[in-house]
Amino acid sequence: MKTARIKLAALLLLWLANAWGGDVVKVGFPESIPPWVNVDKRPGIAVELLVEALRSEGLTVTPVFYPFTRRVSAYRRGELDALYDVSPSLQHEYQLPGSAGRPLHSFDNVVVALQRRQLQLETLQDLQPLRVVAWDGAQADIPNSGYDSVLAIANGNYSEIADQVSQLRTLYLGRCDVIFTDRLIFEWNRRKLGKQAQLAVAFYPLLPPKEADVLWHDATLRQHYDAGLRRIKQDGRYDAIFRRYQSEPQP
């Protein structure tokens, strides 16, 4: 009986290895989104969370850092096992195969303005006459009601910047009225700018949070990821990774 169980376990391991090409799991990430991805020669919060979740399941992650189009192409060709931060709408738009597991984390998206402006912003519609600078690709995440980004672009009042340090400088130099940003990214970049970013700011919770879903080719790998993520949340490793980056842990 014992010999039969050992043979069965060996066959199962062999099947799993064939299912995704071995114990090394390749995951596609953006090139850099501090503090989430690639931070001052460190992996970043999101990378460490995913690596630790799969490590707890006995799997090794190889992060691959590509621009968006290259990430999508590599995933389509089966060169990547998973893609970080793929929303359901993005998966539908690009017709990507696979299924998403539990969100790795969430982006706490907010509107930020200099406090001295004393802006009264209660709804997204209040942003319409203002000069807005958002992160690259933010337009897809803005709710359809209240704020018309297409009209704002036509009026020269809406733009997007990939480099979010430059986005923050734009705000502090008075070249825009508000910025759209993730709160952790904002706080990280503000610390990085130091004396250049000392003016007080006001946060307006007008944008919905965005979950960072991970899209998986293989359902078994997704299940391992889900199980590992639950485990590191329960034993404290999840929170510890956030604290290593001087960031507030998420529930």
C-alpha cells in the first residue's frame, strides 16, 4: 500500500511538472512601479508577495519585467505562466486565455491636490474644469459617471504620465490642479523627492480602488497561488513584506 501511494505521488508530481513546465513559474510584471515592482534594486512589494505565496507551496517564481505589449505577447505564446495586474476588462479587451486568482493586493486610487488650493471636490464631476494628470492607462479605470475624460482631453485638461515621479513634480510645480494616483505610490515618491515635495496635500477618495488580479494559464497553478496567498496572510508574512517597504499593510 505504501509503495502504491509513493508511485501515485510521483505520477502526480510528474503530471504537475508537465502541466506548467516544471517547478519554476514565470510571471510577467511591468518594468517598474515603485513600491510595487522593481524598487531601487529590490523586487518590490507585489513581486515579493507573489514569490512568497508560491514559495509556501514549494514553487519558485522567476519574475519577468517587460513593457505591456511584450508581456501580453509572451503570455499568449505560453512563455509566461501568469500576468500581474490584469483586470477582467483588460482580459476581455485583449482576449487573453486563463483565469484570475485572488487579488494579490489593491491599488488605493485617490485624487491629490495641494492643500493650499483648498479645492472643494465632492464628486468626479467637480474635476471637469481642472487640469488632471493621471498614471499611464488610468483612463480605462475612471468610472463612466461624473467625469468625461474624452471631453477633458479635447479641452487640454487631461493627460497621463508613465513616470509617476514626474507626475508628482508636475503637481508640486503647479503645472496641474490634481493628480490621480495610488496612495502607496504617492507616498513612496514623495519620500523619494524629499525637500522637493514638502508642501501639504489633500486626498480626495473619489476614485474606486483597483484590485491587482493575477491571470493564470493553468488552473492548478492558480489554486497553488490562492492557497499560498491565504497562508502568508494568515501567518504574517504578507504584512511583513509591506513593512519592509515602509508601507501600510493591506487587509
